[in-house]
Amino acid sequence: MIDSNLFTYKVPNWGVMTIRTTFPSGSDDCAAWLTLPEGTGPHPVVVLVHGGGATHAMMLAQYEQAFSNAGLAVLAFDFRHLGESGGEPRQLVDQRRYAEDVDAALAFACSRPELDANRIALWGTSFGASHVLAAAARHQGMRAAVVQCPVFSGRAVVSRAGLRHLLRLTFPVVSDLVRAALRLPRRYVPLVARPGELAFVNQPGALEGWQSVMPAGYEFDNRITAASGLDMLFYNAASAAPRVRCPLLVCACDRENLIDPAIAGRVAATAPNAVLEHYDADHFTVYHPPVVEKILADQIAFLTTHLR
């Protein structure tokens, strides 16, 4: 049974019932959203993992709707330090903690009686694809995994902007490391900005793309602790691909503008049970019509095949 004291809401005009809850991770809680399909459970479930610095509010509702309408339960969450989740300092991006959050989300899904612990899939978008790939390699019991517009290497994103861009980030990173060691307030840099501006991501179209996935009136905290950039720089989830044994769907954007699209192809080639699909989209148009309808249809067909 679903806890009656949990906050519930319906996505406007979609009629999808979503339950707002939390689950523990480390010493904090992750805000979570559980969407159930019609009918009696236990239901197969897809755990959604959003992109770097993003939150549940940024376009995940359309995937909750589509997957639940296809008979799949959906669990989404905000990483610690982001969005509605706990954790200080705010806007910290830490790959080790994020791996713990994904593991905690999987444990929470396994604990819910309305969900089928033997039929769980992972879904990740953008930098969330890295966390999904790494988690699928750790958890051999996953039934399936899906990634879209995948960013499998933080270094590939930053280095694409050039050496001068990397050098401009050096002082803020060092300053933030010192402040963290001395327990002082953290040094922040923008997460995304226009070309030539100081930010972790400043490729052409990136800022406008980020803005396109924000709902009206949403206040996006466009910053990360500067040392987070160092953590992301050395994170290369692509190396986990050979250990991913479950069926993996890689949805690659042929006009990818944040990272070399060939990296997605190499991951698909080295994962034992991977399927690679190409879409005429860049890193952000993949979330919008007409591409999103096509990619959702492909993802639903893949997920229902392996979960039902």
C-alpha cells in the first residue's frame, strides 16, 4: 500500500498521479517522486537519473507520463545537494555521492511492495547516463538500462572548449579546494554560460538549451562549487561499458554539441548487449517535439520488451 500521508499531485492535463516522498542516502535525504501505472502491482519500475546539475523539475515529468502510460512505474529523484534534496554545501557535484544516491534509489525501489524488485531498469540523460552506466556495471541484476544524449566523460565536455577555458577554471578550483579544507564558504562558478564566459559548460547553444528544459517560472541555481569541476573532469564512466551485462539502449544525438558523439558509439560497441540508435538532434532538442516522441516510442518498446 502507498503511504497515505505522502504528498501527491497530478501532472497538469496528463492525469498522472505522482507521489512525493524521500529516501535516505548517506546522512541526508533525497527528494523522490514515485509514479505508478494503473492496475495492481507489483509493477516493473524505471529509475530516472537526471543530468549534471539538473533537477526533477527539468523535463522529467514527460518521461514519468509516457512510461507510466505504458504500464511501468517510475521513480525519479534529485541528487543530494541539488533541487529539493538535502545536503550541504548546495550545488556540490560529487560522483561518489551520486553513485551512493543511485544505489539508495535502487534500494528504495526494492523496498516498496508496489514495485517488483526483480524487474528494475535504469534510465539516464546527459551526465546521468554516466551514473546509469556505472550503476549497471555494479548491479548485475538490472533488467535493462537506457541512456539518451549521453555524456560519458566530463573531460571530453570541458576539453572541447579548449585549453584556455581549462586554465581559466584553475584559480577558482584551487580556491574552492582551499576553502573546503578550511571549512570556509565555498567558491562557486556558473554551471553553464554563453561562449567565452567563465562556466563549466560554455559551448554554443548550451545556455539556451538549459533554459529550454526549465518550466515557466522555475528558478535555476546556475552554479556549482568550483572544485566540482575537477571531480567531473576525471570522471570517465565509459570504462565501465564492458561490465554492463544487461540490455543497454544508447540513444545518441547525431548533432551532439556538448561532447564528441563518437564516444556514445564506442560505449555501445564495448557493452556486450547494447543497441545503438541515432537521432537527428542536438543535446537539447532531444527533449522536445518532434524528436522526443520518436525517442520515447523507442525507449518504451525497449523497456517493455525487457521488463514485461
